[in-house]
Amino acid sequence: MQIRIVSVAAGLLLLIGVSPASSQSAPVGPAGERRTDTALAPTSTTGTPVPPGYVIGPDDVLQIVFWREKDMSGEVTVRPDGRISLPLLNDVVAAGRTPEQLRAAIVASANEFLGNPNATVVVKEIRSRKAFITGSVERPGPYLLTGPTTVLQLIAMAGGLKDYADKKNIVVLRTSNGQQVSLLVDYSSLLKRQKLEDNFELMPGDTILVR
């Protein structure tokens, strides 16, 4: 008999357009309307894949998400001085840190203003990983390293060498352990499939100098 009474009640709720589950769980707004409170749910967002060993640099675009603190969340661009600005926290050093290290620094700073802060750092765009090419090429300038890029690939991205370029003595300038080193590339040999070791992968900050 009890099971029949519950079934009849559920049927009446369905007839008037309200499911038994929603009648119990939906929160009620100040005017009596039922609403879904999304402020209590964590904000989800997607970012770009980060390469191994990635550290944040100037011009990178980040999404800072605080759970339950919408006013402190937002998209920021790392300034040339390596810092980002966040509400209440003011300037936070971002450059030179991994996303997880930055998250920890933000949480530590937010502890002064929030109880048990929960923050996430999402990398939206990587603009700091650049290599440069200058001299006798068609389009000198900085180029984003969006993936593994070799010497030949960057020269091709720059439109190739000019006719009078010194193809045998291309120099790649690189800073390693605080010291600048120069790596010699024989472009003519590479075209003949010789000295293939000269076609190495570029690192952020490398500069190709074509005379």
C-alpha cells in the first residue's frame, strides 16, 4: 500500500511538469523562483599543451581561475617585466616559473585575503618561446616556436636566404648556462644532405645570423 501511494505522488508531479528529483534539489532564489547556482561549481577552462620543461615568459597568456572567487579570476598577459597583475594580490612574478610554481605562489599570496584559496593556472597561449633570425634572409625577425623547430625550418619560415648570403658560415647564437656560445651551420652542406648534425633543434632565445 505504501509503494502505491509514493507512485501516485510521483505521477502527480510529472503531470504538472516537475520531476521528483528537481523538486527536492533545485535551490530557490530570493523571489521564490528555482535556479541553478553555478557559483558553487569550479570554473573549467581549456588551455594549450605545454612543452616539456616549459616555464612562463613575457607575452604568455594565462587564465587564473579561483574557485568560488569569480572577481579574482581572469585572463592575464605576462608583462615585459615578467609580472602579472591580479585583484587584491597586485603584482605577482610569473616569468621563470612553471604553471604549478606560479599557482603555489598565487595561493600563498591569496591566503592573506581568502580562507583556503583554491586557484588554477591555465596556459592559454605561449608567446614567449621565440627564436630570431637576422641578416640576409627575406623576412628577418622573431618567430614563435610553437613546436620543435630546426635551423632549416626557421630559415624556410623566414622565406629562405638571399642570393648573396654566405651559405657556408651561418651562425646560431645561444645562451647556455649564462654564457653566449656560437654554433656554426654550413647551409650548403645541409642542402647536399651532408653535415646533418648542423640541422639541430632551436631553443627559445636562439638567434640565427646570416651574413
